[in-house]
Amino acid sequence: MVFDAGIVGGGIGGTSTAYFLRQLFGKNAKIDIFEKKQVGGRLVTTNIEDNEIEAGGTLIHPQNMYMVNFTKLLGIFFPWI
């Protein structure tokens, strides 16, 4: 069985939905993300004076368990969480 999913929005909600659908359905899922600007939503890497800076989405609150768990799944760890 092939599962087709269309996700509107490429921010943290849309990209995490795509991630979890892929985990759930594997190669049996066809997943399309529709985003009018850039995937990542408010998360963006910008270049200032030849230095790459991570900007936007700068707050990850330790009580936001959805975000905390998602970062752990991706292997991203923060000292305050």
C-alpha cells in the first residue's frame, strides 16, 4: 500500500510531520511539502561578513516537550534542556 501525503507549510510543524510519516510508513509514503518561501520556516542560516549565523526560531523552551523530543530524535542536544 502506498500512502500519499501533502503537507502545507515547511516550518517545524510541517517538516516534523514529514519526518514522522516517513518513520511510520517508510518507502511506502510519497510525501510532498508545499512551502511558498523556504523549508525551515523561521529557521534560517544567513551569511554576515563571511560568517554563517543561525537566525530565527531561536527559542527552544525546555517545557516544550514536542520540540525537546524532536531535537533528541535528531541527535541535537542543548545544555539547558
